Amino acid sequence: MSSPPLSRLASCAVLLVGGAVSLQAADIEATVIDRQGVRHEVRKLEIRSSTILEYYVSGRRRRMDMVRIERIHIGGTAQDQEAPLTVTLRTGRVEAGTIIINGGSSPHDDVVGGGQISDRLTGSTSLGPLFVPLSDVRDILFLHDEDEALVPDEVSGSIIDQRGRRFAVSDIRYRGDEAFRLQQGRKRRRVALRHLSRLEFGDSPGGEMRPVKLTYRTGKVIQGEVDASTVRLAGEGDHVYRTRVDSAFTGISPTGAAFGIGLKTVMLVLIDHATEEETEADESAAGGAATKEDTSSAQEDTSSAQEGAAPQEGDAGDG
């Protein structure tokens, strides 16, 4: 068998190197300081096998991409199962909340009866792989490229229910996330709310799957469906059930009160954006991030199922 031409080998090498560079660009790098004060320079950092940090602020779940975080401080002691947490974003915004640390493993995403994932921080150092129990972590100082665009702190807009009532809402989130998740046939897709201008929900004759149409800021339109069932899942307590069903979309009302509305009740979500000039600049900087979020949707579990019910002005986390 003849050897492949040298030029072809060179081309393959270039492709492999390019692939490695692309992968490395997506790595999370940080300095990790444990509770004994030992510092670790870490690449490919993940917490609970993810680059999305999950924590709670005023009883509401937050899911924050690490590319947006400047620093994480975990207080309390190594024995705390609900440790105080401070998250400093790259924009300067600071959120104080709590993080659940089970010591062994914790449920993956918000799927009842879902798989278990290791409750630890992992990554690579110059000495090899790093595995640190989350209870032993004190500080994480993230390293970011200076040219990496900053992501706005929160999404604001209006939510309109099926009775035509309009609610002004800031810090809009979908199931505690800053992205909306839908299903297109067998494909599951995740789209950041900041890239959208409009979410329209159609009627659901069967009562479970509601059609939804998403309009991007660029004018692009995609369609799919989302599970709006209100059936109680096996082993689901009242608190989890009411939060899931009544609070598909959450946020803060103009009075400062917590806002929540279920998928059975919402009709339209309108996202506010900056001026046209700022919008064009932001889309140019965030274009790559939008593509990444769409293409990574195949790995995103959107099965945190059925939601619905009436809008509420109380704290949805106190179900």
C-alpha cells in the first residue's frame, strides 16, 4: 500500500491543529484555591461535569455560564450542605446566594429521578488531572481573554398571558436559566433569551405539547414545541411541583416582587433590547456564542417537563 502524499498529511495536520485550537478556545481556565489555601492553576475546569454553575438566589435557581463569571467565593465550612456563595460577574454585578453541596453526588439538571453526577470540581493542571470535592473549594478566579465580549447581565421585557394581561418583567429566566429550550422533532434546542426578540405560544388541543415560535433579533424564525403538561411526576413534592408548574418563566416585577408564570398561561414574551446601533454591535460580538449555544443543544436536557398554571406575584420559590 502506498503512503499518502505529504501534502495530504500536512493538510490533515493543519486540520487537527485547527480543531485542537478551537477546542482549547472553549476551555475554562481559572485559579482554584481550596480551604487550606492551596492554589491550583486549572484548565478545562468543570463543576459537576459542566461549565454551567448552578446556585440559588432568594430561593430561585440560577444557571450561569462560567464564561460570564469573574470570581466565585464559597463560604461556610466544608461540612455545610447549603453553603453561602458569592458570584461576581465580568460586568461587575455581584450575586449573593447559596450552593447545594451533597458531598457525594447530586441530581443532574432538574429531572426528577434523573442520573447522578459527581459533586466535585475537575480539570487539568501541569501535574495532571485535578479532582477536588466541591466542599473543599473556597475561591475560583477565572481567566478570560481580554477580547472576549461581555454578555449583558439580564434580560428584560414584557410577558403577556392568555387573558391579555401584560406584565413588565426584568431578569427574565426560563426554569432558572437564561436560555429557552424547545423540541423540534427529536432534536432538542437551547437558545439564549438575549438573542431573541419574541416568543409566541400557540394553542395546545391535546393539553400537553404547546407549539412555540421564536423570533431572533436578526429576524430569523424557528418553530418547535414545548411540554406544558401539569401532571405531577412520581416522587415530586408540593414545593417542586408548584415551582415547576407555576414558574416556567420567572423574573422581577417593577415593584420588586418576584414574578412567575406557567406555560399553560403564557401567550407571548417580548424581549427588550438596546438601541439599533448597540444591538448591531452586540450581535456581531455574540454571533459566535449564539452559534455555540444552538449547536450544543443536542447535549442539553430539556426534559424538565411539564409546566403551566396562572401568573403569580409571590415568590415562586416558596411553593
